[in-house]
Amino acid sequence: MTQLLPSALEDLRGNVPVVDSLAAKGYPGYVNGTQRMGTVNDVYGWTRVHAHINVSPDEGYALTDKRSPHALYEFMLMSAGTTHRPGLHDHSREFGTALGVVAACFAEHCRAYELSPVVSWSYDPNTLDRESIQGEKRFHAHFVGRTGKERAEVAERAMRAGGLSALRCRRIVEEASVLGALVCADVVDGDALRVLQPVPALSTPTATATAQFLLPQGWESLANPDFHADIAYIHRKLRTMYDEIIRACATGEAGLWRRPTVREFDPEDIDVPLRATTRATLAHYLRALRPEILDGGSLARSRATHVYPLADLAYAVTITEQEGQVYLHLRINVFSDLGGAGISIIDGVIVKTKKGVGDMRADEIAARSAFQADYLRRLHMYPMAARALFPRM
């Protein structure tokens, strides 16, 4: 396989600790499909809805039981308005604050159950030939509680990404995410952020595979209205960066099994404030891409979804705890098969989830239902509940 990164960065990528993969049982008889939710009614038809909260006449969210589980203890928050809003930045400040309150309360709930909380979502509204990132083109966040048993399994099975096959390594710690961490460090001004604090790129294994940010007030940071402003700011910076790279370095349109072609370009013509080393890494990466593999039939297409991104800006967000602190991890221009919800970062290890490995037993389904019902009761009593349940107040 083509080496998309300079050797020094490729070595760092290979040293990221990973687990491939952590099994998740499914509901008996459930078959994971590729349907797309187009209406609020679809939310009710395809999931079990625990609550539906209106933020405004055209915006709301539903708390649901995901029908293709990523873990035993989890639920999903899905945007339930009528307008197409695939990203958190596409939603109002009130929606973002409500999401933060739901997440902060979820973390408290996980502590009561002796679980480790993980919250994740994806942004990839335009890719049509890849199912693994934002297959559902509507904002949805996954809330997962990882058990002590799962954490112990991850610690025991963790290995270097470079110890996997080249394709599996790429599918879990893809080169674009390392490049994305470098670019994000250059284009995002830490002084402009109000809640998030950037962790220097490449300073930790997770800061090599993601753009990593500290949440200094822990999970309660997410309930700060400025958290939504930070996400919107980062998105604008990434949007500008991506569009400028495409303008300066590529030609053609993205579509079903079609990507822009990287043309001859001068890295200095990329009008984004990048350090010289980042600019050189970006040029190395782009020149190693091979769009022609899209022309080789179904097998080539299957591989191409993992080696030739550029369908549009895409990223995945994962919020998790590590060494007593809470971090947000942003995987930029994602084209692996991890997706967003399929990734957990458990104690600094990037973990792929493999769904549908066996069926949940009756007692496990009961435990899942009790966990969700107890959470809803806790949310109603949570000190900031009004900002999640009555967000216009």
C-alpha cells in the first residue's frame, strides 16, 4: 500500500495503541440496514423513543434506544427537527447547551453504575458511497457507558496499530487523521476558544491520531453554552481549510464512486496559515493519493473508500475520560471504517466496535432498559435539567 505520510509520522501512527475489535451484542433478530431517516416519523418508526424535546418549532431532539447497539449500556440523542441539520454547528445554541446537559448528566449516571462514559458523533453529510461514518445524514450523538470488564479487556488486548495488517491499521488509525491533527493545530487559534483547550499535536498517541482538546471543567464543560460556539468555530476553520485545499490542489467533483483528481500544485499556493512542516506533509499526502483505483470495479471501490477520501469535509468527535480528565478528540477527514459512533477511546486506546456479535440475552436487555429508565429519572432531577428539557427558558 502507498505510504501516505512521511516516514517519521508513519512511525508515530504505527505506535498508537489500538484494539481491533471490541464485540457488541445486538437485539435478537435485528438486521442492520442502510435506510436514511428523512422525517421525524422515521425516528419513531426505526427506534424506541424515550423522550422528544422541542427546542423550537423547527428544532428538537429525541432520546432513543439505538436498534443496532454499540454497547450494552447506551442510548442515542438524535436531532428531530424537520430541517436538514447534519452537524452540531447547524443547530442553535440552545440545542448545543441541551446536548451538553444531557452529556454531563449521562457522565454522572455512568459513575453511579461504575461505568466509563463515552460520547461521540460524526459529520459527513455528503459521502454517498461509504456507510461507516455518518450513514444517517442527521445529527445524532451516541452515549455509551463502558464497563470495568470492557476496560480490562482493552488493557489486555491493546497493541500497536503498526502490528496490524496495513489495511486494518489504515481502517483504525488512518493517515488522514494524523494529517488532520497537524492541520487543526495550525488553523485553530487556541485563544479564540472559550471552553476547549488544545493539546499539542503529536504530544500523545491520541493527539497523533486525533486533534485533542482538554475540557478543563470536566463533563460540566459541555453544558457551557460556549462549548457550542467552540464547535462552530472549529467547524468554520476546518471548512475553510478543506475548501482551500480542494481549490488549490484538486479538480473535478465528488460523487458516487467519484472523487476530485489531485492536480499539479504548488504547496505555497494553499492559502491557509500552515507551518512549513505541515504544508510539506499535506503535499506528500495529496501527491500519494490515487483516484484511478475507483475505476477498477467493486473490489477497487471497496478499497477506495478507505484510501481516497476527498468526498467532502468529514470528521468524528469522541469525548471520553483519560487519567482523571475529560478530552474531546476530533478525527478529521475520516475515511476509515471506524465511523464516529463505532469508535471508543478507552484509557487512551483507540477501540473499534464490532456490532452484532451474538444476541443480547433477556437479562441483558432488561439491564439495558433499566439503565436507560434510571437515566431519564436522573435527568429530570439534574440541577441543570431545565436547560435540556425546557431549553428556551
